[in-house]
Amino acid sequence: MDENAWLNETSESIEAPHWDSLYKWQEKEKMDPYDCYINLKEWKDVLYPLLPKSLKRLLIVGCGHAPFSVDLIKDRGYDKNNIVNMDFSPTVIKSQKIRHP
């Protein structure tokens, strides 16, 4: 797949190859991680009242390379071992494992 395939706006933009090519491009450009859809700091007044004060497990689906989990750990005091992040991009998972072992 073309490394800039993510630039094309199509119905494929929800498919794994689209996101993987985007994350590869961002790595190549040495871009800082960011939240694509929701920034925890901007939404915490809405989101925090909905979250328990402590949790047994939290699954974050489509984590991307956002600092969402790290912010929850810092702001809410959640145990990092209780947060599970998943994404279908092997590129972003590898990057997150390096950034947050």
C-alpha cells in the first residue's frame, strides 16, 4: 500500500490499512502523538463523572497513539495494569509499547 494512502478521503478510511499508513507516515515525519477524535483534557468535565473512581479493567478500543490512557493514569490515579489498549494498526501498537512500556 502507498505510504500516503491515508490522504485519500474514501470509505476505506475506516479500514486498518488506512490507519496503518497514517501512523507510518506520522512516524516518518516524527510527529508527536495526539488525540484524533476526543481530547481527554477538553472532555474531562463530561467524561470524568461517568467513570468510576477506581476500576478493575478498562478497555480502550482504537487507542491510536493518543495519550488518553496516560492522561487517565495521571489525572484519575488509575493503575496502568488495569487499562488495556487495542488497535488494529501494528505500527501504532509497536510505537505505543516503546513510548509507554
